[in-house]
Amino acid sequence: MKGYGGRNDLRVYYVGRVIEINADTGELKLRREDVPLFRGKAPSVGSGGTWFKTLTPVRSPEAISKIFGVKTQPDDTREGASNMSAIDQYALNTILYGPPGTGKTYQALARAVNIADPSVGKERGDVQSRFRTLCSEGRVAFITFHQSYSYEDFIEGIRPVLSDEEERGARYELVSGIFKRIAIDATFDCLERVDDAAAVDFDARWDALLQQIELEPDRTYSGLTQNTEFSFEVSRKGNLSARNIKASSSTNLYCGREQARKVYLYYPNPDQITCTQVFSVIGRGCHAHLIAPVVKLLKSIQGTPQEQVPDPLPTDKAEIVKRFLDVGEASGYRLKDRAEWKPFVLLIDEINRGNISKIFGELITLLEPDKRLGEPVEIVATLPYSGERFVAPPNLFVLGTMNTADKSLALLDLALRRRFEFEELQPDFSSATCPCGSLPRDLRLLLEELNRRITLRKDRDHLIGHAYFMGVRNEADFDRVFERRVIPLLQEYFFNDWDGLRAVLGEDGSANACGFIRPLERAKSPWARNQWQWFHDCGATIQPHALLLANYQFAPASADVSLVADPNN
């Protein structure tokens, strides 16, 4: 039975008869009945849907209550409960934006860790250690966009590969980008093997056949008639090509893994497999006189018991996902229950510095939550280089950061704005929540006033963030950071705007020969176009904290907390 939307809702392991009921606990004692579950061809009634030989598990507490007349509580103790809360708590596509130095990259890193593993605490050391572990496990990936970053870097592209010493000339390969790799890993994590011993057994037998062919490349295999005998080769994608060594022509024949799977599962008796029966399953146009003997050969190989089938290697994940997107549950895999999905996170730093249309291409549409795998408006795209089908998995979070002061690209792509949620991070110098807790109170007040003036003179996108002052403990540290990091930033913000600089630094009154901005000699000359210079241009040294205190007319550090700058200055 197939559930609504293609999801499996109930699984039957065996059929039994109730022989005893415990009146106190409601526990049933069953005697197993020798009743075969449904196998065989789907009935030709209705449209859509597929018959399965098993049913799927009911997990809905409401459904269980209606069926059995008992009240149940959701099982939040299962492993997937924390994953479920992470997936539902955060938006799939989020951009953290704000001025420089507001901790966007670290906040995004911490958010990624919290999504992938909610059990991690808030200590910076724990977060960074877990982030490194998640990256090595493939659950989190990090990339920084820039102007030359492209679709071929992000999704897939043809790249030159350095040849070995024995080879000559350049060699080119199709290489998957970071987005495609993590999307495949996340999609694979959403899948589980179909509870079908035959499907699992096929995978084990097929892999055993490929291994046998690679170990004995000169071995030949009989066909359906005396005039056919095949030599096999394994393709890079794990399919078979063959040549009939008894034929006068050297035509290559083809047997794909999925073609063999369909016939293998459809006909349990190897003696029944003929070319006509292969055509009835796959259709005309296939190399049935090769596929039929391959399936018979698979039936003769000693299979691996289901409980001994190993988990797929990382290199096999892409092929499994590809088969699932091509043929659905006929691949031997299906979507897990939502509670069992593990979250994956792609963290994109400086997302606004890349050319979004050039990087995402046609896949920008797939990021929308309702167009992901298993969703109501699921969209599967075909990649232009590999020709493979591709879908954005529902458990992949895309988390970006954006510096609002960076105008390397004038406008953020509107297609990106429509598909992401935006969270603003502003500088925080308040005494209660300031991340740089060691920063003295009077210095925090100075920076709050500086940002207030920048907002009035320029805008709120070019403020000074608190991250610049992490670890600042005294006036000497403050002076060093202000002179080496803040002043160069102000020079960029107010390029060729001396009046703006003087206003935000509190020197917009009369000229100050001892301030940040000082008059040039002979600035009153009729031919002079500039009349100001920085203190270091004339070889002077200053104490920025003391100068700002004087310019903003702040009281010393021992004054009352309510002190603020003169709003008229």
C-alpha cells in the first residue's frame, strides 16, 4: 500500500493471529500464520501509484488513537527528535546581514552547528570544535563567494586533471562542485533501503558480478544460445558493456544496472527469463539478448544475506541518489520518515560578492522550500554537463552572510531576495549583551556615539561592529584597534568627505590643531582644493579614546551610567 504523496505509512513484517489479549496492558500474543505477502505485477486498475509487497509504518499518534482507541504521546526520545526540531526551528534559506564586524561569520558558523547538532553548547571552543568535526563528516560545508566564482565551481564543470608520469597530454574530467556534493550527501541521508529482501539481494549480487568481472577480465560468459558468448567490461558508472565473441561483428552491447534490476525483481524464476519477457518489462530498443543472460547469471551468483549487506561507500552515494531520482523506489531506496532526516548545512560567506545568476544558474528555483525533494511542488532539474537529474533535498540548509558595507555588487540579485529570509545583525555595545564583555563602559559609550553619528551622516549600513574590539581590555588596546582598524574603515566610508569625517569624530566645530583631522598649511591659498589632513600625515601621535572623550564631551569612566554625548555636538 502506498501512502498519500508517495510516502510509506505502514510496514508489515509478518501476518499473525491473535490468540491471547492481556486485559491490563492490552498486549497481544500472536501466532504467526503462513500467509505470503503480495508479490508480482501491479494490477492494471486505476492510474498512478504502485503495489508493494510490504506496507509502511504508522507513526501518527492521532491515527494510532483512532485505530486502537488508545491515547498515545509522540515519541520524542527517538534519535530523530532533535533533528526534527532543528529542521522545523530554522528557515531552510537564511542570510545574516549587517555592517562589518558584527560577527556574521561566527554567528552563521554557530547557527550551522546548532542546526546540525542542537546538543552543542554555546561556548566558543565547543562550537568551533564541533564545526570542524561536522565539516570532516560532510554534514557542514563552507565556501566564500567572490566575483570570479562560477557555476562550474559551485555545481559541476569540466576540469583539467594532472596526468600521471606514464600519461601524456591533458586529461579532463567532470568534477562536482561543493553544492552538488553536499546536496547528494543530504539526499542520500533522506533515503532508506526498501524493506525488500529481493531488492537488497540484487545490489549484493550485482556488486559481486562487477567485482568478478574486474578480477577476471578475460573470462567469458554464455548467452541464451550456442551462438552467443560474451566478454564483459564495467563502465565508470557501474554498468555493463559486452561483445559477443562468437559474432562476426564487434558491436558493443549494453546492460544497465537499472535494466537488470527491473527484470531481476519482476521474474523470480531464472528459467523463465527470455528476450520476450525482457521486452515486456523494459520495452523495445534494449539489448534483451544480453540483459536476459545477465539476469540469469545474477540468479546463479551466491547472494549476500540482507543483514550482512554493508552500508554504501561514499563513492556509491551519488549513484544511489541518481538511481532513486531516475526510477524512484525501483532503485531499492525510498524516503525515510521526516523525523529521521539529519540536517546538512551549506554556509556561504560573503554571498553578495558573487554573481548569483552565474553561480546558481537554473538551480536557484530548486532552493524554494516547496520545490524540494518530496515536497508538493517538487522540481527535478537536469544538469547541463552530466545530464543527471538533480533535486535540492529538504534537509539541506543554505546559510549565507552579507556585508552591507560591501558595494562590490550594487544590488543583491532579486531572485535571491525572494528565496531567502534575512536576519540583521547590528553592532552591540550595550552593557548587558555586548559580546566584548571586557571592553570598559566608557569606551562602549564612545563607540555607540560614533555609530549614532555615522547613521546621521551616512547610513546604518556602514557602522563599526563590536567584533573589532573582541579582546580589548583597556585604553591602550582600544587606541591600537581604533588607529589600525577603525580609522582606515572611516577613510573608506567617507572617501573625500572631510566634513563627514570631522562630524562623526566630533570635530565639526572650529579647526582643532590637536585632533584627528588637522588643517593643512597654506590651506587658505586661493588655488588650494583641500584644507584637511589626518594627524599621522603631519607626524603626530594621539590617544584616540581621550580625544573622543573630549570631542563627544563624555565624563570619565567613573561617571554615572546615564551619561550620554551632547546631542548638539
